Amino acid sequence: MMKKYISEAPEKVSEFAKEFNFEVLRPYYDTETEEVMKRIAIDQTYHKAMAYLWPGITPEEAIQKALHTKSPFEFQTGYMHHAIWTIVNNTAKGLSYSGIEHLDKDKSYLFVANHRDILLDSAILQIILDKEGFSTSEITFGSNLMEQGFITDFGKMNRMFMVKREGTVKELYDISRQLSAYLRHTILDKNVSVWIAQRNGRTKDGNDVTQTGLLKMLNMSGDKDFKKSFSELNIVPLTISFEYEPCDSLKVQELYLSSLHSKYIKAQGEDLNSILTGIQQPKGRIHMAFGTPVLKELDEINNNSGNENEKIRLLAVAIDKQIHQNYKLHAVNHIAYDLLHATNVFETTYTKEEKEHFLTYIHSHIVKMNGEPEMLKQLFFKLYANPVINKLG
């Protein structure tokens, strides 16, 4: 039987969570939905989104749809389910998934995921969970994206919780402790799954690597037993693969500019532009692969490793191994690998026409970009080739 998600404060609160106030972080509760949806119903951004995702809907119908939504779960399944399937159907050549049969509908998991698109990575997870009869999850959302007003209301109704990313060294330490406690509280006390990216920000070069800092943060709320601390989080590596990388030209442009300057400074509105580009850009085929809970690996790490830093490093390696092996490669990845290395190792996996199409695709982006064309081309090759390199080990 699927566990029913009710977004209210749980009766049980573990000892590790009692010292923290999660009010600023948490998604909205069911009891807050009516007031929030009243605000959303009269926001012009809401009506613009509805016109795009529900062609033909009248303003009055859009208002009534908002006012009849009674919970964040209904918002996810009543709004986001349709919206994300519309985006997938309009911009992709198909969505497939694998491995979900290894998960239990009555358990909660921490999905540690590679991160390729700001919105779609976690949103596609939700529609798959919903389609397969699982409860949807809560979702991490960077404070840099959580502007006051509609975006905050939309995010928290979509069961997103805020991850603060700025502050002094002491403030960031306190923020990490609070976030760690909230994640563990959500999984253990609320019995609700969580999506979190394996690193801060999206992978820009196609090289999916779990940051050890993330795992150290997760361990802050655990006890001194390394195995128990991570076992109770029920970590499941999650891999999303896009045939055509969302925002590929924006990522390559950022990498190019970063190579010229010591620090890349985002322009105002750049994150919003990336969200809109990710939604609208053709993506080819999309695949999401659910790994198996990282439990056996924890046994091996705990029994054979030395200090905690080494255990953390090996846990990151174990997560990455599943993410890399579960990445679904396409012709464009093999083409990019051969072009990057000036070889023909994978020439039997693609046609001459596919290779020419990929080169034309890259050229069509480069001519609109700022920078030395050959260097930009090599960055494109790396972006698409790195999943192959990682899978080869």
C-alpha cells in the first residue's frame, strides 16, 4: 500500500531535530494551502504559465483551479504532473525509466541525483513516482532561486524546501547543521523521500561527481556510528540522462568565460533564463535510472576503511559508480568521445549522418556564442563525452 503524504508537522520529532526551527525551510502545510492559492490565483505570472501549459484555459477557469487545490500533494499531482508531462511531450522524443521496481512504496529514500537541469531533474522524478503509485518527494531548492512572492509560493507548494547558500563561515556551518537535521527529520520522522543534487549547482561539463562536502553535511545530524548514520537515510543514487543536454550552449559559454577569469559572475536573471531555456529546448530522449539503496557498500566501507574522511570519500565513489553506470548513453555521446580523442572506437554505434548532424548542431550554437570557436567546440565535445569516460571507468 502506498504511504499517504500529509503535509503537517509530524507528532514524532527525533532528538537530533529538537534544537532546530524548520519554519523558514519547510514546504507549506495542507492548512496553509487555501491562503497561498488565493495569492497564486491573482498573480500574473501564474496566468502566463497556465496559458502556456493549459492552452485554451480561461482566466476564470485558472482561478477556480487554484482555489480548488487543497494541499501541496494536490498541487504536485494536479498542476505539476500535467505541466511536466506537457513539457516532456512537447520537447522530448520520449521518457523512459528503470530500477524503480527495487524500491518499496512504504519506505522513504534520499535520492542523491546528478544535476543537469534546474527544474526538470527533480520534476521528472515526481511524475515517475506519481505514475508508479509512490508518494512524491520533497525537493531541495537553492535560496538564490527562492525570490519572495510567486516563486516562493510556487516552490513551497511544490514541496520544495530552501537551501541557504550564502553567509559567513560560522553561518554556513550552522546552516549545514540545520539542513542536515531537516533532511534526516523528513526521512525518519515524516517518512517522506527527498531529492537532493549530488553537488551545488548543475554539472556544466557532463562530469557527474558527488561532493564529499554534501556527505559530510548529511552526517552532521547522525550519531557517531558511520554505518548507522548513513544507513537510516536510505540513499538511492539517481541518474537522469538527456540525449541533448539542457542549456548546453549556456553551460559551455560559462565554462569558456570561467577559463578566462578567476570567477564567473552570473548576470541578473541568468538562473531564470536557464529555467526557461531548459523547459523549451529540444531534449531528444530522456531516461531516469533508479539505483539500489547504498547499504551493502556501507558495510564494506565501514569494515575496511580507516578514518571518517576516507569513509566519506569511498561513499562518494560508491554513489558515483551507480550514477555513472546507470547513465544512458546515446549516439551523440559516442560521437563526442571519438571526436574529442580523435579516434573511431565507437564508430559502429552511430552513422555518418548522425555524426554530421551532431557537428551541425554544435556549429549552429557556436556561431551565436562569444569566444574562440575551436575551444568552444572542444568544450561541447567534453560535455557530451564525459558520461562515456565515466562509464568506462
